[in-house]
Amino acid sequence: MNQPDDGSSLFGSAEKLRKELEKLLERAKDQGERALDAIGLKGGPWQPAVDVVEAAEEVLVTVDLPGVTADQLSVEIVGNMLTITGTRLCPEPCCGEIVHVRQRATGKFTKSVPMPVPVNHEQVRAEINNGILVVRLAKSEKAKAHKVPIVERPTV
């Protein structure tokens, strides 16, 4: 016997949940990687931890990448999206060693980070030191704070 879909029955609740999930997946398909990353469903074996800090003149992006060197990384900015791709290699056991536990993530990764403000694509610097990647992106002039002069009007 078919249940009416009035939202009050268990069938109605399950149907409502199914429709919401379909909308979410459709949005993810339309928006691609950004939507999947935002809801925590980003593909790939691992994702590096990222901090994004906005300062007066720049946006500072710091990424934890222990064991990754500059030649294993690519950093690019397209529009307002910073994308970091790379590979962290898995050390192979040697000399008859047996690996009993391997918890550190390895392999290829891609991390896309939306910028909180417009940035100047011509003024981007990236450096890695001791497994910490730091990307400095200068804010565009439109995004910088500008002092507005205040004119005092005489009272009549």
C-alpha cells in the first residue's frame, strides 16, 4: 500500500531526505571540486591542512606538507581560487624491513583554496621550508582598505 507523501510519515521523511541528497549531489556535480571540498567529500587519498589569514596588504596561505619538496609541488591561481597540487612519496622498505603500521598519508593530492578577497595575480610568492608551504598573495587595490577623509561642515 502506498503511503501519502505529506512529510509526516516515515516514508515522507525518507523521501524528503532523498530529495535533499539529490540536490546536494547535483550542486556538487555543477560546482565541481569546490563544492565537494566544502562539504568534505573531496576525492583523493589525503588533503593537507591549510590556514588562510588575511592581513592588511596580503593573504597568507600556510600548508602543512611534511616530506614534500618544491619540485613535487605546483601552485597556481586562477580567478580567486588558489590550487596546490603535489605528491608525497611513500618510502619503500629496504633490506628485508617489514612495515607493520603505515598511518602517514602519501600519494597525489590537490587542494583548492578560495581567496577571501580579490588578489593580484602578478604578486604571488611561494616558498617551502621544513615541510611548511607559505604562499603570499598581495591583495588587489580594490580589496585594500582606504582611508576616507571626513570633511567637517560648519553649522549654520
